[in-house]
Amino acid sequence: MRQKRLLYVLGALMLILWAALPVQSQSEPRRSPQKEACGGLWPVEQHKKWGYINKTGRLIIPFKFDLATDFSEGLAVVEIKGECGYIDRTGNFVIPARFHWGRPFSEGMAVAIIRHLDQKGEITLNRFGYIDRSGAMVIQPQDVESEKWLSNFSEGLACLMQNDKFGYIDKAGRQVIPPRYDEAHPFSEGLAAVVIAGKFGYIDRSGKLVIPPRFEVAGPFSEGLAYIEANGNPGYSDKSGTMVIKGKEFVEARGFSEGLAAAKGKNGQYGYIDKTGNFVIQPQFHRVGDFSEGLAPVKPVDAGWPGDLAYINRNGQIVIKSMSTLPDRPMKAEFDLHYYRFCGGAARVGLGNPEDTDAEGYINPEGKFIWPEVTSKKGLR
């Protein structure tokens, strides 16, 4: 069950990671760079059943699901008796549990899989495509080998790989930009990164090349800028293709969030730069995440587990400390702490339990646990 839970977590996490992650060649299409809507409810587990709490920790949807994921656009994927469906904030199914797997909704559409197995475990039916909010599979792309080659919709378009080339479709399933790129990624702020002849450039929603392919690395546009690397030199491009920030102090970075960008310094540690390209929070952390709601998750260099997770404010001050990551999660890149971001007034953290390293809870911006409950005598419930 935890392995399947992790698949849902990583699928949802890709929505967040793409929002500023540098793009490198030979990878799957990223998920949508959409602004995340937390939905005001968070999934929690008790006695192997899942329900939902609000940001005060009050149970809103009872523990009745075998698996539960975050809300997106008012709906959440849940599993019951081996099948997945979508519930609303009251906990009622609005799309019945009939799917093998499903992604969160993005712009009214979600990637879902219908899979049937025979008694020997052999696949007898494997349909995947995009469903609408009624649960109908309204787009079933042709010549696509796997659902992993379907991105979420972003700015009205989704990218997909067909016959080893990438293109874009609209919400009617029409091929609006033919599959002609070696790699393509979702649109953000009107532009999308694509690979032509081994280099990244940017196209607009008509497919017109507006920034010629000359970058080895290219990220999505965020706050008007995109992280790029040209001839081995890191920096940020504006929408004309001009490198307006040169990486004099940093060697790698992410997109901007709340005016700051996580960046790797020449000392091999991580801090945050402003839009002048200068470090305003010096590189001093082992791992970092983007700022969200005024706070950013960081892992101090000397911190050991448990207690390896902290949160800083925009001045670089540690305002929440002695939290824990989930050490068994596979993503170990230095920019991977976005799972622990604040969203809607709560952040997911590990409980630091050596007997159950996958156990997690939620804290508020003051660093107090809202789930599980904390008592002075018994500790975490």
C-alpha cells in the first residue's frame, strides 16, 4: 500500500517540482506549472484508513478510504477496494472508483488509467487518457506508449510524446502543435521549453519559435524569468531570450518564487538569490525548497535525522526547527524539499519515528503540530 501511496505522492509532487525546476534533456514531460490550490483539506491516516483534516487539525472527512491524496481543483483521488475515484470536499464520490490510477485535476482535466487483469494477473485491458470532471475519458491519444508521456494541461495545452517526438494537444484532443520536438514541456507564462537539435529554445502557444534553441538547460518561466544554462554558464533569461541575470555567484538554481530563487553557491551549499543574482540568504544549507507563504523548508548541513528539517523566513532566520524529513523517500536531489512546503497554512513533515520512518504529520506556521495531536504526557498521538 505504501508503494502505491508513494506513486500518488510523486505524481502530485511533479506538479510542484515543474514550477521552477531546471529542464534537462531525455526526461519525461513535466507536469503543469500551475499555481497550487491546497483545497483546505489534508489527507491523514489512522489504523490503515485515510480521511481528511482541516488546517486546525479537526477531522472533516472520516477515515474510510484505503488511500487518499491531496485535493486539486476541489477533487481528490482516493482508493477503495483496489479502485480509484475522485471525491469532493464533503467526502462523497463525484467520479466513482473505477480507475486503476489517476492524477490530480489540472484545468478541468486529469490523466487516468483503466486497467483490467485476468485471474493470472495478465493485463486484459489498459486504457489511459484524459478524463473530465464527469469522469468520462474524453481524450484517448493515439500512438502514445504510456500515460507517463502525457503531461497535465497547462494554459490550455498538454504535451505528449507520439512516435518518439513531442507535440501539444488542446482540450478537444486536437493536435494544435505537431509532434516535431525531441523534448517538450508544459507552458508557463505563455512559453514552453522545447528541444530542437539537442538544444533548448522556447515556443509560444501557436508553436512559433520565439527564443531560438541555444540552451543546454532551460526551466519554465516564473515571475517573468526562466533559469537557463548557455555554453555552460548559468543565468536567467527574460522572454526575449536575453540573459538578464548572470550566474556570477551561483552555479545552479531554480525558478523564482515569492521574489527569491533557491541557488547553489560555489561552496557547494544552497541559499537564495534575488533578481539581481546576488545571494540574500547565503549558501549554507544541504537541501532546500522554494519559498511558499513566506517560509522555505531547508536541511541544515550538520543536521542528522531525526530533526533534519527546518524552516526559514525571507531574512534567512530559522523560525521552525527540529522537524524531520521522510528518509525513505527516493527523491534525494538538493532541490527536493518541496514536499514539505507550506500550502494553505499547513505543511507536511515526517514524525521522525525510527520504528516507522514513513509516518508523517502536519504543522502550522508557528511550528506546532496540528496532526497528530501533541500532549505533554504522551507526546505525538
